[in-house]
Amino acid sequence: MLVAFDFDGTLSDSEMTVLLGERNGTAADMADITERAMNNEIEYAQSLRQRCALLEDLPDAEAQAAFDQVELRAGAADVIADLREAGVYVAILTGGFERGVARALEHEGVEVDAIVANRLPVADDALTGEVEGPLIEGTKDDALEVLAAAVGEDMADTVAVGDGANDLPMLEVAGLAVGFDPKPAVAPSCDTIVDSMVELGEVLESEDVLD
């Protein structure tokens, strides 16, 4: 069994680009672009590049301070730990950034089996305003299929958990699609919807993902 989580808005109620934007006064613009992308009003790759361009010349020390603020939402660490104890392969597929995901997991003392995320390049100790990684143009359905093949799982034995428009591809191909307080454009593609990590744990138990 393989469970793939989105990060921002799902495992975390932080939004990394907004936290970064608070460091240079662009948080309101970040939030607006993010909301439009999550509601499927603008194409995700375009929105991500727009947001990262706003971070050009942000000192990397400030970026790291923003990543240090990223936290898992209440109960997320318990769900991750329970899944891994049950032998489930746990992945995070996010258009967000590796450093923020890693810090949030480290804060809670939990690990996952795979993180597929993007990166913010640094030059001369500052962000370049560019973004690199597999989930800019690449989509989460491809990432989920690659992971499933790598660990020898059928797509029927995969669970995807997400909330925004860029999660739609993986929600549509997973064996079980769980919307975590999903955006209106996303809800119709979900098999079930939850609003808390406690509810998610109950769904995973009822579907025999967790014993």
C-alpha cells in the first residue's frame, strides 16, 4: 500500500510561498496567486513561477527562517507514524519546497519514505527568483505512478490525499482519492472528504489501510 500526501493545505496549514513572502513584503500577492491556482483559475506552473519571481534577492538566511516556521497540522505526525508502523509506503508530493517539508518533519520527529518537491536556487547567498524541480511542469499523477512502479504497488492500492487543483491529477488516478477540506473545484474528484487528521485516520482504518 502507498499513501501520497500533498503538503501545503493538507499535511500543513502553512503556505510556504506566503511565509517566504512575509520576509520581503509580498505575502498578500503570494496569497492571491496561490488562491487562484488552487481554485484552478490559473495554470499551476505559471502561478508557481510568478510567486517565486517575487522572491528574487531574498537573502537565503531569511528564506531558511521562513522554512523554519513551516509546521505539520495537528495530528499529521501521528497519521504518518501510524502508516509507517503499519508498513505503508508514505510519500509527500508537493509543488512546495524540499527545505520546508524537511524542517516540518524534523520538528515533529517523523520521517516519510519519499519527498518529491521543488527547490529554490540560491546564488550569492540570495534566492534567484527561479524555481527548479519535478513538480513545476510535471504533474502528481506521473509522480505517483513512478513511485508505485518503483515500490511494486498497483495503482489500485494507492491513496492520494490533497486539497488543491494541482492535486487533481493524482486524486484522479489513485485507488482512493481523499479530499482534505478540498477547494470547490477539487471536491467532485474525491471519493471521500475529511476536515481533520483524526477523520483521515478513521477513513484509513475503515478502508483497511490502517489496521
